[in-house]
Amino acid sequence: MAPNTAVRTVYRLSAVAPTQDAMLDALDLELLDRLGADPHLPDALGVPAVYVTCGMEHAEAPWCAPMARTTGITVTEGVRRTAAVLLLAVDGTVYAIGCDQGYRLIPDQLKDKRFGLSFAVRQMDPNLIRGAVSRSLGQARTDISLVPGGAPVPLLGIRDHSRIVRSLGGYLDDLPLTRSRYTRGRAVSAQGGCGLRIALGVEPEALLSDLRAIARICREDFPHQDLEFVDHIVPVEDTTALDVLDQALDDLLGRPADGRISVSVPSEHHAAYAEATTYLTRINSTGALRSDDFDLDYVLTRARLAPPGARLQALREGAVTLARDRRAGVADTLAVTSALTWLEAGISLGPRRFFLMDGEWYEAGSAYVDECRAAVAALFSPSPSLSLPAWIDGESENAYNNRVADEERPDWLCLDTKNVTNPLRPRDQVEICDLLMPDGTLVLVKRAGGSGPLSHLFNQARVAVELLQESARVRAEFTAKVARLSRGELVLPDDFTPKRIVLAMLLKNRENLTPDFVFGFSQITIAQTAKALAARGVSVEVIGIPGSGADALALSSHDVGVRAAVLG
């Protein structure tokens, strides 16, 4: 039985009118001529559409000649590659679907760079992310995480205000696509970046229905709470700032190289980069440099030769072709990119810092406050998983913890002051937690009138987790101590590491604990702590401890000032 769906990569094209003529004109007609491509105008879809197909052949595969010299045996094998791209207009929006090498026929500058990612953050299960590609501002570094079985977002370590997520792959929530109707009960996966790789309907009606469903999700649905951070960092849109940045970069390109401009692989071409053995770089010239790798010095030299005001445009229009063989024929081409997308550069405008990445400008720190707020808010559940009794006036922390374990939670174990040896300095002791729940949850308790005690609490949480995960000696001492102090009623496995931490806090002069009541400096440190622990597979929850009587201290003017300055 013929399949009802096929996995395709679909792109949304910007600034292309929804007519057959406009769609055909948007393609590189010179490239299509070189490939001997055949254009078609399909009627079956019932919407304006252009379908282009072609084949690319080598009479002899690139490996034949060198292997004949190596082995002394002459073998001739041909190579044929195919390419097809379907452009279609649905409800006024133009989409492009490539088959085999068809993605090469879609001009990069026309692709909506966030289309696939926009769908992913709205429809992907944040607990079953299979892969992510992210870039770090100002570091010219790309990080690729692969978890075939799927993992929660925090384990991927991509939630950071200075990290730009370029692609997410994973399993989808239930959605009204053709594939879902034929795979009931089975997970459907997708990869979203610039394009969206997903199973689409084969029949015309099914394909159009799927594209309309995808468009509706991107337009109307909100991102998952655990994935909305992806939308916090967006390119600079202020045209005045963009003009100033472009002029500053144009000026920088006219000076001798000083390390402020570095090279980075364009986000959409990691696969081509891994396979390429030859680069052809053409900038403001009829000829091209052939090299074994991207040649930054050559690119910067060609830019300096352009007149002031035209250097940046020369790089935008310049092309870098990646090929799998030195012959670099049409059948060997892996990707054709703008030279500018290979550069990363930093420019400061007064106190503001900007970075060029993938040909777009981003402001460093623009999402910092929003990301801190979101990270802190996520730690406060509207329905806390547990509650603790009121802290009596004048009661010490040790007395409170012992009362909780002795009177309120008899199945818990008080470990306040029951320390373990610090493996870095055996004469020092480390407190792992104040209270231990039967399921191995660590509970850390603190009463605070300022940010100092809370910083100690957050650091204690990180140290406890790191020591238990990294030191066999600490694990052995801790599990033995738990068994001994509980008289065998609570026995942890020998390889115990915590999966969950509860931070229980009583803030002076606060009846109820909310994110807004946490001191400004502490909001920053708790956000950093939670992200670091999440990357280690440990979840964090913050709960408030009710106070009792008149034991209250006003927030210090210092903490109020810090919170106002940091969080506005």
C-alpha cells in the first residue's frame, strides 16, 4: 500500500508574491539553466504552484581515478543525483518543498529563518527533545546536542540568555496533521530550524491541509512555557541601529585584521561543512579562490579592496560554494552560501554590545532580564508539592529542622549539621542538606533578611549536587550516614545521586513567598543555580515557609536598590 505521507523539508519564503511568475522569478534562473532543469506548472494542487526538476550526472565518480592509482585497478562508476523543488502559494503565503538536492535550488535569502523553529517551540514536547543546535554570542561556537531517545530541555544546557537556539528536533504533541491520522498512538517527530522537516501529506488535499495547520499553529498558538526562552533573543529590528552597525562593520572591514572578525559555520549548513573537501570563494570578482577550507584571510582581503561603504555589500553578494570534490561541478556542489554568513563580529555602540551572526545583528544581554524572570518564575509552582510548618519566633534553624523531622514529618530525616568530609580539603566539612525526604529529595532550609544567606543556600545546593555526582567518597559517606542516623529505616542506594532539590525559604517581612519578593541579587543567583542543576538532571522547586509572630525585618535598602536596578 502506498504511503499517505512523506518526510519533507518545507520552507516559508519571504517577500515572494503568491503567483506562478513571481515564484519562478524568485529562483536562480542561471543556476537552473546550468543544471538543465525542467520547470512545470502543476494544476492538481488547485493553488498557484511551480515545480522544478533536474538530474546531475558524472560519467565517473570522483573516487574512481585516485583509487585506480592506489590499487592499480581501473573501475568506472557513474554518479547521478536528482533535485526537485515545489513552490506553492497557500492562503497568500509561499512555501518551498525540496526533494533530494532540491534545497539547493531555493535561494537562502528568501527563507524565513525562524519558520521551522517557530513551529517547534509551539508544538514540540519539551520533555522529549531529540536534538538541538545553538550558537553562543561572541564565541564563534556552535553546540550540537543529540539525544535519540529524547530528553527534557534542561538536560541539553541550551537555556541561556546569551545562547541562540537555531534548531530543535523532537517529538510532537498531538496535532491535526495527516501523519497523526495514520499513526494513532505512535509518536510523530520533526526537526525545526530555518526549515521544518516533518511528514507531510502526499495527496494534494492532504498537503494543503497540513500546511494550513502548520501556519495556524505558528500564527495562533503560544510557545510551550519550557521553550518560550527560544523566542527571547531575536535579531535587531531598529533600522537606525542597523544602519549604524552596518557602517561600523564596513569601517572595520577596511582595516587590517585584528581578530575582531572570526569565522563560524552558517547554521543551516553543518552537514555540508562536514562533507565538503573544496571551497570556492568569489567576492567582487569574476574568478574564485579554490581552497581546502574556508579562507578567512582571503575574504577579509577581498573586502578591504572594495571602496568604503561597499565592503559589507560585497560580502553579502559574495558566494562561498561547498563541494564534495575538487572538480566542484554541479553534481558535486553541497551548498552555496553568502560570504557574510561565515563571519562573526562584535561592535559596541556606547555601552551596548552587538554581535553579527549568520548575517544578522543581535544585542548581547537584550534578553537577560526576561530570561532571569522566567527562570525564577518557573521555580515557584502554583501548587507546591509540599508544605512546611511555621517557623516560630526566636527558633534557630537547627531547632526548626529537628522539629520538622521529629514532629511534623516523622518519615523525614534531619541532616542539619550532619556533615560529610570535603574531598578537596579533608579537614573541612560540607552540609549536603537540612532535611532528606524518603524519596531522596534534598530539602535545604534558610531564613533570610537579605541576599547573603540566600546566596549561601544556592551555593550549598550546587556543591551538594556536584559532590554527590562526582565523588564516590562523598556518596559512600553520605549514604552510610543516612542509614546510620535513620537506624536503617532510610537506606539509599550506594550510587545515590539526587534528582530533586527543594529550597525552602522564609524571607523576613514577607508573609507569602513569590518571585517578586525574592531579593534582586538573589533572583540572579537562583536563576543561575537552577540552570546549572537542571543541566545535571536535577529539578529545583522553591517553596515558602510561613513566619510566626513579630519576627520580621524590613528589606534592607541595599537589596531594594539591587532589585530595582537589576530587574527594573
